[in-house]
Amino acid sequence: MKRRGLLLAGALLSAGCVDIDGLSARWEAGAGAPPDALATDLALPDAPLADLSPAGDSATPLPPDLSAIPDLAMAPDLAHPDLTMAPDLAHPDLAMAPDLAHPDLTMVQCNNPGDCGNPGGGAKAGCCGFRCVDTSSDPANCGGCGVVCQPGLKCCGSACTNPTGDVNNCGGCGVTCPLPQNALSTKCAMSECGVLACANGFGDCDGNYANGCETTLATATVGNGAPPVGASVANCGACGTSCTANVGQSVATVKCAGGHCAVATCTPGTGDCDGNYGNGCEANFGTSDGQTNANINHCGACGKSCPLTSQATGTSCGGGNCQVTSCNAGYADCDKSYGNGCEVDTQTDAANCGGCGKPCAMGLVCTNGACAVYTG
């Protein structure tokens, strides 16, 4: 009994759990407490002893099993209080932080992952530092014990990620950025989802992720106060490309066709014959811009020419119609009809003898462009 009391006292003294000065004072004052009573004085009469001695050696001292003493388990190191259960001051948010998402893992002591069970819900139980953690979300043990996410990163799905730019964890773990209408890809910027690329012919011109690529960039028509059809000509081919700016001459309405600005209609008497939006309705249909003969190509309409007709040697465009301007010698265009050309033979026509409107007197004939008596 005396040997057990001494061994237990020595163990308690090493653990810093016995006030040796107080005990010495009591003995010197004649308290009469023998060393065997040390265990009794500490109210630990039944502390079991671990048998660590070799078989058959009953004389070998046996150290006490301190783990069986509740008030000594997890005892603080009084000699070094700064090390006892000290928080991680460099990462105060990680030091013994409870797993609020999975409270069944919080502060659960363990020796291996099997002690932590299966928390479910996508969590992954791990045993790190003798406590159970969710390695799928714990920033101090992300994907494995001791894997610490850098400041500003979150642990999502066992991997450290930046929630300000991850489309699968945008602003928080599991927050995705699905494709809205007409979008090909999305992005995450400043923890907010957005459109990265649109399908051909569409644009995200209002910057609103919720409605996706809302603007049709390929076709539109506007003018004379009429509302756009199909798309806004303010965004033709690209957001912000307006067809109403720098409109060419004589243009009545504009349109967006195939992603390019174009003339829809012209003012009366003009036309956009070259298809160049920049110069607008450049063609004058009334005169074909002064063109003559074979050069006429927009008399009254784009592509309308005035070829030479019967006995005609020259043509022009007037009032949007083709006209004969000259005839072969001995012929004239007396009815001013372009279609029949120079229809009068002024050499023989008694009604137009020598020229239009020159009739011969009754009984005379026109010979070589002059009126004469018929001689048979």
C-alpha cells in the first residue's frame, strides 16, 4: 500500500496536480498523515494501476493509470499555460471552429475517420487533430487534414476556390451560373453571375444576366417614327452600334440586315442602287444623274437602262422615263414615244416632210424630204 501511495503521489506531482508545499506543511505540523494516506487525502482511493511490470516481477513499481481519473483527463499544462489548448492566433477563424453545417461532427473526438461516421448531405468526414471535420467544407482541412485555403478562398467540394470568380461556386459553395436565354457561356465576376458569350445574332446589351442575350442583332427596321421590327437598330451587329447615326443622303428609313446597317427606303425619286449605306440613296431616278445612252442604269429605278431603239442614235432619262435624243439622218421621233424610236421617215412622210410637223399641201408628195408635184 505504501508503494502504491508513493507511486501515485509521484505521478500527480509530475502532472502538476498536487500542492507539495501544502502537504509538507501539514506533515510538519504533526498532521500524522502517513505517506500511504496520500491517495486517501486526494480522494482517489480507487485509482487503478496499470500493470506494466514483467511477468512474475511483483517488485517492479507500477505507474498509475491517470486516464481513468476524470479530473486529471485533459488536464491543462499549468507549467506552460500558453500552450494548453491554445487557439490558432494566426487563423482564429479556424482554431477549433465548429462545423455549423454539420453539427454532428463538431468537436467530436476521434482517432481515425471511422470514428466520425457518415454525416451525409455531401459532407466528407475526416479525423484531423483528433477531432472530426468535414473535409469537403472545412477551410483548415480542405480535401485533407492540414490543407488550408488561402485568405479569401472557400472550401467547396473538398477544393479551395475563389467565390468571386467561380461559375460553379459564385458567391458561395454550390451557387452555379446556368445558361440564360440565347447564351453560350456564363461567367462569375465579383461574386455575381453574368453572360460571357451569346449565340450568333444575339447580344446581352442591357447587362442583365437574368434575361440573358435579350437583343437580336441581325435584323431590324426603323424610320418615320415606326417602331423597330425584330431588333433595335441601336444594336446592329453589336451592342451599341446604331444605324440611325450618320445616315446618308435622301434616306427615309434604315434597317439592320445580317448584322449590318442598310437603307430600308429612300425619299421619292431616289434610290440606294450601290448598296452602300454610307452614301445613302445616291441615285436620282428622275435623270439617272445625267447619264446618257448606254451609261444610263437607273432611270426611274435601280438597274433600268435606256438602250437605243429603232433608228435612234441617242437616249437620255427625263422624269424617270427613257427618251430619244437623236435619230439617224432622214428619221425623226415625232410622237415622242421612246418605245418606237425614230418612227418617222422625214424623206418620204408627207405629214412630216423634212421634219416633224411639216405636211405637204394637198396633191403634193414628199420626195427626199421636200414637197413636190407627183410626176408618176
